[in-house]
Amino acid sequence: MSHTLHFFISIVLCFVIGIHRVQSEITYIEARYPLRGTPSAPNAPWPQPQYLNASLNLTYIDPDFFIVYSNLRNCDVIDKAIERYQPLFYPPKLTIRSPDTFDDSRVLISVLIEIRSKKCDVYPDLHDDQSYNITIENAYGKITAENVWGALNGLETFSQLLFITDDDYLAINASVTIRDWPRFPYRGLLLDSSRHFLPVPILKQQIDAMSYNKYNVFHWHLSDDQSWPFVSKKFPQLTEKGAFSPDHVYTPEEVQDIIEHARLRGIRTIPEFDSPGHVAALGRAFPEFLTDCYNGSTPNQAIYSKHAAREIIDVTKDEVYKFMKEFLQEVKDTFKYEPYIHLGMDEVTPACWLSNPNIQKFLKDNNMTNGTDLMTHYSNKILGIAKSIGAKSMVWQDPWDDGVKLPLGTVIGIWKDTSLLPDSPPWSYFLSKATSEGYDTVLSAPFYLNMIKYGKYETNDSVMNLEFFRWYNIDLFANFTGDDAARKRLIGAETTLWGEFVDGTNSLSRLWVRASGVAERLWSSIDVNNPEDAQFRLDVHRCRMLRRGIPAAPILNGYCGPYEAGMKQSMVNDPIFSYID
């Protein structure tokens, strides 16, 4: 999008807000620092489309007669989406007047969802065309897309264009043209269900919020030192001994429910089962798999800050690989449409391995010398198992960063950065290096949203929310040194919400709307990068998410329409506001 077009959009939408009720308003942190940027319309979409042209005049919608329909028949993705969006078009308990006094030409009659592919795709894929177009003209609307996944993106944007006027009419711009597509194909969100358990209803709300922000990959971290909540049919002892309790588990039926909830919203679910480190919970079920750590000649002795008494998988044992093949086959069967399994492989400190005399002998017998040789041995085995069962592999950057030669086709997650590890190079170095070596990469290093810095960002004579500014101001290609082919191998990024200090009580408010800022940088044009304008649009989107039942935290001082002021008890008890209870 050109700067000229962006400016034009701002003028059009600002005029709309000037003549209709303000649904939200952010205000300054301190009176001497007024907010800069252009105030937003009440129907500004987020993330901002690549191209948007909207008229100044409005058309109105009668909830009793307006219809949304599709050219596809018996397609569960589209049929259920249309049903799901009805209460989002017309929020219950809010007064909406019938526009029966208006001329028919000023009433929007219907929206057709026209999908070029006649196939109701089973599961979203990285290489799917996610684009869509929207046109509204002469009392009719149309959303066009190549496939159902692009159509879902279009339906979400259309829902955001609707707003209630100051005289209680449901309205939209009378003439709208949108052409939109994502900047990056992979827009992921990691949730950690092992350090703290996240209940299924919370996970579903997170997935809903992802769809409202056009995220399309749910990275589900399902094992760690603290717990193993994933119920395995083949190895039930994993949760019997590794979960926090019998209540803190995901049954096979619940896992399928989550996968299906995400699929219907165009979101893939990639499971992560970490090894050979982060396996204390696994070791409670299979203690024989863990390495006995030594302090000198004494076995099972911790040297705290270096290793525990028993830690990390013993990669020399054949029974480990027999288990991993059976378990990963079950994972592949469970997540049957998802090609990728995330295998972890991060933060493996070799001190325990190298202290063990049996492993020392293994090194000598196999002409190995160090921990990198052991990680190469383990990585080759596990990646080979994944390939043999028809799965593709994702890993964290650690084995590659330590010199392990991963097979091309392995997707590498870049998480290291100076901000996280003071002695580490910046994430741009790793990103440039990995993509230049031929690996597809996903960046998470600058997007650790579990970390909070309270404060304000000052620039000249204005003050902004530090949290929003530091996420929104990141561009994935900053300081990138790779060539054009390497740039294409940066397939996207993911926000991460690690669970050390997050559980079902605060995960939603901790994540949203901070993750919304990242979402726009992953979807919208590189030219959409002015945080002082974006903060007004984001505030509108935050209030939209509140109306949809997502307890998104505020980004600045201000208010959010009837959410706070004059709310009736019936609204508090409504399912859309159920999180308040």
C-alpha cells in the first residue's frame, strides 16, 4: 500500500467517526503529552487491509431481512462460519432499530460469499491462497476468494465493517472495495499448556481471538518439565504420572474438539512435544529414559544451575527410539491433517550427558567427542522417525545453532536474541543465516508476550504505551542480509505466551490486544507502520473484541462504550460477557 492510499483511507474513516457515535476513546497518559495520530472510525478493520476504498455515505442493515449466503453447498467451514457470525453482526442485548423508514436503495440486502474452488477444503495449508476481495455496491455485497480459507478472512473483515450509529442503526459504508492478502503465510501463536494448564474453554476463546486477528497457526506446547497433559492411548502412564492431576489433562476427545474448533476458523494446530530436554514429566512415567547425572564419581547427584540428579533423555538407549516412534505415530494419527510436528530440541545443556561414564564410553566407541555429536545422533534419529511416519519436522534453533546439520525441509524456529540472552547475537543474525542456508524459518524471538514491561515510550512531545510500541515497531526484515531467495524462506512469525506466570485466569488479558499489534505487522503492508495512528485503530479493535467476549486489556487510558458505563445486569450475564463472572 502506498503512503498516499494510506492517507486517503485515514481521511475517509476519520470523517465517518466524526458524524457517528464514538464507541471507544483512548486518551493521554499525562496532560502535557497529548496523543498524536489520526483518530479511527468505529468500523476500522484490523489488521488493516492491503487496499481499502470506502465511500462517505452509509447503507443500513435490517437484521430481520439481511442474509449472507455462499455458492458452496454443504460446506461445513462456510456454513458454520455464517452461523457463527450472526451474533457478531448483531450483538445480543444491544438495541438495533429497523431501517424501514429508509429508501430501499439505502438498505443492504445480502452478501454473497463466492468461492472459486468448488472444493470444501478439509484443512488449511501453508501454501493456500489466503486472499479475498470485498465489494459493496447498490445494496448488495460480495466476498470473493479462491478457497474457503480466504473466504473466512473476508467474512471476518466484513463483520468488522459493521457498526451501530448514534441513532441505533446497524450501518456500513454504502460503497466499499477491498483487496486483501497476508504479507506472511505463517502467522502463529504459541500457547504453553504444560507449565500451567489452560482449560479447554480458555483455549477455544484464544482460538476465537486468533481468528478475529487473522492468525492461522496454533502452536500447542504440550509437554515440559512441569507436566504432561496430553492423554496418550498407547502410553496412559504419561498423564497418570506426568500430569498435575487427573483433572489437568486433555482427553483424546478434547484434543479433537480443539483441532476442529481451530480448523473451522482456518487455523492449523501444530503440536509440540519437547525432547531431549524439558522432559522431567516424561521421566516420571519412564524414569529409565533419563540420564543419570554425576558429580565426580557419584551418580544421581545434582550440581544445581548445571544439572539435576537425573536430567535429559539418554540418547544412547535403543528403547528411547522405540518409544518415540510409537508415540510420534500416535501424535501423527491424532493430528492427522497437520503435516508438521514440533520436536522442540531447545536448551539442551550437555553437562549431564558428559558426566555419565556410560555416555562417555558411547562417545569413545562411536568416534564422538562432545554434546554436539550426541545432539546430531539424537536429531538424526528423531527426524528420521518423523519422516518415516510421514510427518514434517519443526525444531527450535538450538541444534542448528550448535552445529548440528539438520536436513533441509526442517523448519527452524528462531527464538534467541540479545534481549533474552545477553551474550547472544541479535535475532536478525540467526534469521539471515538460517534462511541463507536453505531453511524455512519462523521468528519468535522479539515476540515473547509473556514478558511485560510496564511503562511509557516517549517520542518528542508524545507518549505511547511501551508494550504496544515495542511489538508494533518490529519489522521481520530489519537488518536482514539474505538474498531474495532467503527472504522467501522467512515464512512468518509467531507470538509466544510461555506459561511460567500465566494460566486460565490471565492468559487472555495478558495476550490480547498485545498480540493484535503483531498480527497487523504479519498481515498488512510494510507501509502500515505508524504506531501513533495504529493505537487509535487498535483501541477500536480492542472494544470490538470485548463485545465478542475476549477480555482484552486496555492499551491506554480511556473508555470502551457501554462495556463499562451503564451496563445492565442482563448484559453482564449474557454469554458474550461471560468472562466477567
